[in-house]
Amino acid sequence: MSTTSSPAGQVTGQGTAQAIASAEAHSAHNYHPLPVVVSSADGAWMTDVEGRRYLDMLAGYSALNFGHRNQRLIDAAKAQLERVTLTSRAFHHDRFAQFCAQLAELCGMEMVLPMNTGAEAVETAVKTARKWGYEVKGVPDGEARIVVASGNFHGRTTTVVSFSTDPEARAGFGPYTPGFDVVPYGDAAALEAAVTDRTVAVLLEPIQGEAGVLVPPPGYLAAVRELTRARNVLFVADEIQSGLGRTGRTFACEHEGVVPDMYVLGKALGGGVVPVSAVVSSAEVLGVYRPGEHGSTFGGNPLACAVGLEVIAMLRTGEYQERAACLGDHLHEQLGLLVGGGVTQVRGRGLWAGVDIAPRHGTGRQVSERLMDRGVLVKDTHGSTIRLAPPLVISREDLDWGLAQLRGVLAES
Ligand SMILES: Cc1ncc(COP(=O)(O)O)c(C=O)c1O
């Protein structure tokens, strides 16, 4: 985690241009990446095909909480690569039970259903809540409803985009899956009004990431917990982006002393090495499944479990949560100084911030491009916001250097 960095130059070289042209010719244009072509990475730093170094202030949307190629995770993956990588769930393997038991323990819950990507885990949560609703709560078959929040981002599958309120994510992909009720995020009264005897779950991000790192008003998560408990409704917390250390706690729900009925986890659970996701809940809830009713060829594979086990061991030390809390305080203090200047608002918790850029400095995308020119990689969202989510292993010096580049961009535009 070196602190001496040479900022990237302004000129996009031939290697970069060729790689981008080739990607544009041969891949679907479902993303609009910054014009940088990464060829290696270490800790909080990435290097492009022309040898320029960049500070990663996005960390794969929290998938790289432990930094690029974290040695403990790489060692765990390598050791597993030498033993067995995939069995399918047709057979048991010797890392599976350990992974499930330790993840359940980390969450203070009883059972785990492992999947691969975040969207699959959300799909699994939806299916589980519906099945629990029919078999345990007694909702008439086919009538289960799930309450979700406006501005949500839970993934890209057809069911998940069915309850998105973002036209970009949703339009053109109908017909949509029914059974969802959308209420304004952060409004406990609206949520309460939407709950009926057919409601099986409330599905929420404890902090909305893609929406621009929106932190709900104090007391909201606790109110949701109280209400769902009183109405026999599952509180499903999508901690795919907010969980596993990012906010300074293992789970963002902890900031309000709340334990949901189900955690949906992904991203950092795979240590930035392999896709690993999971639904974690009680035996009553996950106990609804019988063989053949749900599954995934790759879910809970030996390589995923080996890396996931190391992630759990690292989180158990508390070291990463502590770093996120301390460095997060510093990050928010520094960003707060920009409010009223080049920045109109800053939101977030721990090493996670949504920074609204004053319109006179251009769009979030333009600010991201200028930051890239100075050797810092971030991601814009919703026009005028940039998201900062550096790896939790970032040094304070590197964080300060990244912040200095942001101040530099705002000063010169
Ligand atoms: C809160 C949340 N849920 C679900 C997802 C979907 O995860 P994946 O991209 O792995 O399918 C994301 C991805 O950004 C997310 O932030």
C-alpha cells in the first residue's frame, strides 16, 4: 500500500485506445466505463496497460473491501485450487459445512443458503420469503406480497427489475413479476400503511448504495424492525453492498441495533476473488426448502467456500470494521469541509460516501474523468453524484492523497 503515486497522465495511449475499441466492437454496451484499461492491481492501487497507477476509490462497489489481491485471500484461494474447486451440490465437500456454520455464526443466525451473485441471492430471498409466507405464515397460495423501497437497487434479473423504480434499469424488460409494493425509502409510516395480511417480507437496503449512498433517517430501521415483528413479516436486509465492514460495523443494520430476519450478502463475501453470495436466516425460514426446490450449480462450491471462510475469519478480528470506522470519520470530516463550496451534500457512513457535486463543476461523470486524469478512480451516479468506497485497507496517506485530488479537481473547474 504505497503512498507515492505518480498521477495518471492526460493522454490516452495506443494500448488503451485499442483495448477500448475492441471491447466496444465485441461486447454489449451495457456499461459506460471510464477510459482506463486495468492490467494489474494491489491493495488500494490499480495499474493500467500503459503502466499508470490509480488509487481505487470504488473497490468494485464494495466487492474489494479487503483490497486487491489480499494476501490472505489469495493464499486461501491458491491452497483450494490445489485441492478441489467444484463438486456441484450433488455431493458434499469438505469446506461446505464449515463455511455455512461460520457464516451463520457471524450473522448471529442459524442457516445459510449460498449462491453466487448478489441478484441471485436477492432472488433467493424473494423465493424464500414467499415460501415461508405460504408454509409458515399461512398466506393463500399465489397471494404473497413483498414491500420494497423506492430508489432501491437489488440487481438486474427480471423479477428484481420488476420492483425497481429506476426507468433505466426497468424500462423495456417487461412483462414484470407481480407481488411487490413500493413505498418511499425512509418513511416508516408509509411502510406500515403498505403492510397487509398478505405481506410476507419487507426488503430493504439499510443504506441505499446505487441511489447515491442514502442513509435513512435515524430510527427508521428500528421502526421497520418493530413493525415487521408485530405484523409477522420478515425483515430482509440486503447488505450486499453495505455489509461486511464497509460502514464501520459488520452489518449496517448494527448502527441502529437492529437484527433483521434475513441477511442477503454478496460482493465482499467473495473477497474480490470469486463471486460468493448467500442468504442467511433462521432454521424456521430457511427450513422451508426440500431437495430440488432451489439451487445453483456453482453455489457453495469449494473455492467459494475457502475464500468465504477466510473473509469470515478476517471479519472476526474486527480490524477491518475498525479501520472503516476510523478512516470513515476522517473521510466524512474532510468531505464535510467541501460542503457549501464545490459540494452540495455528502452522505454515508464509514468508508462510504455519496458526494453531490455543485453543478458549476460539471456532471458526476465529468468529475470522475478529471479524477481519473489525476490518478483516482471513482464512479458517478444519478448525474451529479460521485461515490467513494475505497478498499478498507487503504492507508490514511493514500486516502488523503485521493481527497487532495478531489479538492484539486474542484479548484480547477
Ligand atoms: C444492494 C445491492 N443488492 C444487489 C446487488 C446485485 O449484486 P450483483 O451485481 O452481484 O448481482 C447490488 C449490486 O450493486 C447491490 O448493491
